[in-house]
Amino acid sequence: MSAPGVLIGAARSSSGKTTLTLGLMRALTRRGLRVAPVKCGPDYIDPAFHAAATGRAGVNLDSWAMDADVIAALAAHAGAGADLMIAEGAMGLFDGAPGGAAGVGANADIAAMLGWPVVLIHDVSGQAQTAAAIVRGITAHDARVTLAGVVMNRVASERHRRLAGEAIEALGVKMFGALPRDETIALPERHLGLVQAGETPELDARLDALADFIEAHVDVEAIVACATSGETGNLIPNASPPAQRIAIARDDAFSFFYPHLAQSWRDAGAELSFFSPLADEAPPEDCGLCWLPGGYPELHAGRLSAAQGFIKGLRRFAKGRWIHGECGGYMALGRTLIDATGEAHEMAGLLELETSFAKRKLHLGYRSARLATDHPLGAAGSRLRGHDFHYATFLRETGDPFAIAKDAYSDDEHPAGLSNDGVSGSFFHLMA
């Protein structure tokens, strides 16, 4: 058994999940509860806000990328020593993709596996009694999922609240609260979602404002009372880490690194050493692998190009030790990165790659990949699960592939990324 949990879900994206989740997390943390944060699905940005709101590192759970044992183990680890677990869903409650390891990647899978009830936040703008029809459909759609109650969002008036709220309550569904329209509490955004937590000005004050907003309009005690404990797993043995000592880039340009990967590598005996390319730091020489995560190199391309200590350090590191880049890290390993203004910036030049953020196209979705050659992540043919999420496009990508990949909707495989003399990378983000 683990700490009791609850999942914040919605009928669609942009319904207010993050507002309710962060407000609840901060409000309960201020009351002295130990809140364990969870993010459902592939997301790097929200967990950093969760950590800022609760003071505890979060975890991502994803039924498409992870099998059931891994999900149970990660939930057990995250909930250890906590009073309550609060999970934020992604997209709509039942949205997913075929061919997953333990489900379709839907929030509903996580709620069902871990026995957590769902608190539905529903945007009622442009609706009145019709909101009840949508809630009725969500309630009946999946027998595995228990809907604990509803918080309405973007309520225009007291009359609006009564029309929609009373229709929902007539279904026998509990109303936990109603949030009025208030654009002043919105967090700043950019092309991949929220501006990162570390870059958000006056973050603590913003989180406190969200907590005050939720406390004023939501029955927080009732939500806590509905949380239930489900079955979670024991921590499972970890596979061998990709190296004994791993250098990991970490700053505003390279921040998309899943906490559960770091934890699994540490649990397997690896030592992690973090460095900042934007501070012109080179990867530590005593490490056997350098990992460049994704992030926003396109916003800092000029500084990265000028960071010759970092660039030359990467080139030295590549002489005998492995370097791997994910997404933004992959772009930094190439020869040229063109920013949004069309200006070209010289990168490390370790792969025959040129990328452009001036020519943008969204690439998004789950990916299954098999390693094209032997790699620190596994032998040739080893299977990896993860996702793509980027706007950058290729101008040139020449050489042997890092992996052979396919998306969730096709069996067609295609080369992904590059691998050359111990330097590899792709736009693929590893989850499991």
C-alpha cells in the first residue's frame, strides 16, 4: 500500500488541470501535508512546477511507454513518506495511442492501475446544462475509473454556476467547486508549453496566488477525503546504467531530463554529475558518458556557440568516451543550428547535422525504437520506448542512424538520429 492518491483529469487539454493541480499542491503543502506530485504522460515542464509547489521531486507515469510493474514501482517510490499523492493528467482523460506497454498512455490507465479516483476539472465556458451530458459520458465511459467529483472552470456568473452545477449534481456527481474566469493567474507560456519553472518570475508568489484562488473556490478538504490508496509495487531491479559516472547537462538550454531515469541510474549504482553549458562548463573529465538532454538550445544558440569551454570540452570528451544527445542535445551536437530569426550558429560539429528553428513544424507522438548498433543504452536491436516533441526541422542529416523507429500508428520503421564514433543522438526522448 502507498499514500492515498487522486488524479486531476479533464475532457480535453486547456481545461484548467494545471491551475487546479498546482493550486491544490501548494495549498496542501502550506497546511503541512507532504504532497507527492505525479505527472501522467510525457512532460518535462509540469514536474518542475510540481516540485516548486510541494518541495518534493515528482515522477512521470506513462502506460504507453512503461509496463505495469515499472508504473507500480515508480508510484511506490514517489509516494514513500507522503501523506497524499496528486497526479496531473495530460490532454483528455481517455486520450492515448495504440500499442502501449501497459495501456494506451491515457490518464485513465494510471487511475485504474493505482486505484486513484478522478477529480474532473471541466471548462464550462459556452455551456450550461450540456456540461452534465459531457460529465455523464465521462462517468460511464470506462468502468475501471471512478469519478469522485467535478470542479467547474471558467464560470461566468452565479447564474452560470447554478445552471451547469445543478445539472451535474442531478446526475449524483459531487461538485467540489467552481472557478470563475480569471486570466490574472495564468502562467506564462512559449512554444513547448509553460515557460520553465526556473525562468518564471516570482514563481513562489504565483504559486501562492494559485493556492489562494483554489482555497477560495474549491472544497479542498473534500478532495483530500476522496483520495484512496491502491496497490503499488516494490522497487524493481534496475538494468545496468549506461555508464558508472554520467555527466548530464542541466540549465535553461538543457532541462528536459526525466527524474525517473536519474533515479533508476542512481539506484543501479551510477554517479551523476551535472554541468551547465550556458555557464561555459565542460563535461567532467572523470565521467564515462556525457548526456545532453533536450530543452531550448534554439533560444540560447548564440550563447552556446560562444561557450567555447563547453564546445571544446565536448570535443575532448568525444575522444574515447561516449556522448549522447536527445532532441535539443542532438541539435547541439550538429554543425549548425539556425534560430528563429534565421541566424546560423556553429555548434559542436560532432555529427553531420544542420537544424533550423526558423523553419518550424510540430513533431509530436510516441515512438518505439530499436538500437541500430551497440550503444551504452543496450546491444544492437534493444527496444526503447519514448516520444518526440519538437518544432525544429532538418536541413541536413547524414550518416549512420542511432536507431530504427516507428510511431504508435504505423508499423513502418525509419532511421532515427545519427551515430558516429561514440557520438549519437536523435529527437527521440527516452522514457523506458
